[in-house]
Amino acid sequence: MNHIKAFFKEKGLYLFCLALVFAATAAGILALRSVVNNMSELTQLRKDALQEDSTWTQPDTTVDKPATDVPKPTTAPSAAPSAPPSSSGAQSESAAASAEPAVTAAPSAQPAASSAFWQEKPLAEFSGEELVYSETMGDWRTHNGADYAVKAGEEVSPVCGGTVTAVTEDALWGTVVEITDQDEVLWRYCGLTDVKVNPGEGVTTGTTLGKVGSIPAESKSPAHVHLECLKEDAYQDPESMK
């Protein structure tokens, strides 16, 4: 008995603390079980409430409010009564014919005549080996052709017949049409637009090659055709070769 008292006397504090721990644990378990039970009851109540309110019926209400701003259809105008026929059919036809305005046929569009520009004096002549000043380029250079003043947009026909050997685009001379005649002389028509011929096509002096366009290398000069003439790859004076 003394041993037991001595044991409790020595270990009493530890036993007391242990008892408090057990008591606190038991109280926590009971509280947790109470919370779980309450949550279960609330969940069941919510389910029951949802089942009772799941069906919601909207009252059927008949709207009895006629529209007042709908436009009424307009009545189509009645056809005008036709005029009674004239007693004289021939007179009616004559009056109708005189009342109608006379219709004159529009004149058919005639193509503009090709410009025989080479018959005029050159605006700028062939210079050969002599240097001439170029206002557009701002330097001195040879003028390897002859410039003939022609209105912009006017049609251009060749100096002589032959075969179109090339149609090219040149950065300085614009669209160039080359024609080789029967004497193997090459004629170069520079600064054209709206070209009407193709390589390999035969042309005559009545053929329209195109229209007068622009020449970048001579843009400060009035509208004109720059005509070059080459024989055996040597530049010739177009005026002397016509």
C-alpha cells in the first residue's frame, strides 16, 4: 500500500496531465460526432426541400392586348379608264405617229486615223556622233533617233511595212515596238501605249501600232514619238531612210 501511495505521489502530476488529455480527446470526439449528425440532418432537409420545390409551374396568362400600331394596308389605286377608241382608226394611227418623237440613229464610232507623224519636221533631229544636251537627263549625250511631235493618245502607224520583231518595255524609252522591213532595216517606235500588234505579225503603213504614250528619258519634251532606225546594228538618221 505504501508503494502505491509513493507511486501516485511521485507520478501524480503526470497522471493528472494524462487524464486531461484523455478527457479533451473524448470531448472532441463527441463534439465532432455532433457536428456530423447536424450536417447530415441539414443535408437531408435540403434534399427534401428541393424535391418539394423542383416542379415550378408558371401560371398560364392569356395576353389580351391587341396591337394598335400595325399599319393598315393601303388600297391600290384603280387603273385609269382607257380612252375610248377614235372613230377613225387611220386618224388615230397618224396622230400617234406624229406625237412620238423622231428617233435618229446614233452615228457609229469611227476609229481615229493613224498619224503619219514622219511626214512632219522632227521636233528633235538625229545627232549622230554629236553630243546634245538632254533637259530630262541633265547631261550631254547623242540623240540616236528623231522625235516627232504627236498628240498624246493619238494613234501611230509605221513608216513602212514589215514584220513586228519585238514589243518590249524599256525603263528609259517606255513601250517599244520594233519592225523589220524588207530591206532588213530595223525601225524602233518608242514611247507607245495601248499596243495593238504582236511579235511575228505583218504590218503595213495603214496598221495601227498603238497610241502615243510617254518616254521617261524625254519626259520634259512635248508629247512625241521617238523613232530610231538601225541598219546592220548601226544607228541611221530616220529622215534619210524614209
